[in-house]
Amino acid sequence: MPRFQGKVAIVTGSSSGIGAGTAVLLAKEGAKVTITGRKQDGLEATKKAMIEAGANEDDINVVVADVTDAIGREQIVSSTVQKFGHLDILVNNAGAAFRNENGHIGLNAGTDILEKTMKTNVYSVVDMIKLARPHLIKSKGEIINVSSIAGQPSSYAMTAYYAMSKAALDQMMRAMAIELIAEGVRVNSVSPGVVVTRFIQNVGISDEGAEKFYQDMASNRSRIPCGKAGSPSDIANVIAFLADRNQSSYIVGQTIIADGGTSLVLAANADFDETKLK
């Protein structure tokens, strides 16, 4: 029997990248899944991939919504429970970094960009957990947050606001894990390193610049010791492990770093020149 047979999952930010890869894997392993994001076409592509992986169309709930919007968050959770009857797994994957109107990032951008980053990467996760909590208590369920190695003690240049949000997300995870395990709900996290998605294009880097970035990182073992950038499936496999209580029941309030070794040599990234991406 598939390991997630009978389980119901929500995966935020599942119109592409890690979220899409996670939704496909969970569906392939038997879960009923709510996929959600702001882009209808991306969600339809994810749905198609889920069906191709063996999912039944009736076992997929598509919700076009923005997790920073209260009505959207409520719709995601309520429609899931209404359609499938319960909730077992919440994957808080939606997240972003932002530039200001002049293209500046990090400390060169105003605190309005910090507020926008925190709203997307932290506050929306808090509210998703609060909405899902009563349902997850009933099912003795799982929460997995997708963080980043940018939130670890070492970090990248030019990512101050994003790094702050991910560090906050990690500490929130640890605190909530203590509180929620008493109610039978596990909370854990995965911190990816460099993964080939549309993330940096969404920050404003061109496709050509993104390709240069991934090539530069993967070709330099002082940046990624394993010699390759990650794929969404690399992270999806970790998320599925944390969502599977049969495999990971004794892991509570922990962050699994999946970065090909980057965080072991992160000082090598301190002088990375963003102008190389132009």
C-alpha cells in the first residue's frame, strides 16, 4: 500500500518548483492533495503532473489563492476539509524574496520590503498553522516548513531581509514544535540550498542570469561540494520523509539541511558578485 494512502495534504506554493515536486510525490504515494498558489496555469501544470504520476483527478483540490491574504488562507484549509473530510499534512512551502521598485535587494531596499518579506515568509505560515491546527490535532498530523540555509548562522551577501525571515521561521518552528507535540502534532523543517527553480527569476534575475548562477555554483565545489545544484525532487523527498511518521516519528522540531554541502563551505559565497548575473 502506498505510504500516504488515506492521508490528506496541503502544499502551499505548489504552482512550480519545490511545491510542485512535493505535491506530485505525495500524490504518487497515495495522498489526496490540495495544491495552491497565485498562478492558475502553474497549478494546472502541477495537476497534470500529479495525474501523470498516478493520482486520481478527484483526489486533487486546486485553490488559486495568495497565502498573504486572510480569505485565501481560510479558503485553502476549509476547502480541503470540506472536500476530503480531514487534514493530515501541512507543507508550508510558499515563500519569496523581493526587490524594491529600483531593483534593490537586502539593506539597499527599504523596510517596506522587509515587511513584505516577513508577511510572506513568516506571518502567513503562522496563520496557516493556526487554521490547520484543530484539524491536525484530530489526525495527529504533520507540519513541514520549507526554510532556507540563508536562515542559518552563516548566510549569503545581499539577502539580509530574506535571511531574517527564514531565521524567524526556523525559531518559530522550534517553539511551535514543543507546544504542538503535546497535542500529537509534529513540526519540522527542511532548509534547501541551491535548487533549480524559478525562485531567482521571480526576484528579477533573467533566465540567462539564473542559468549562469546555477552553473557557477554547481561547477565550483567550494560552493556546492557535491558538484550539482539540487532539484525540486531532492527537497520533496526530504519533505515526504518528515511527513511519514512511520519513518521519522522521533524527529520533532528539527531542521534537515539539504544543500549538497553548501553550508559547510558557505564563506566561499561571501564575495559572490551579483553583477555577474546581468
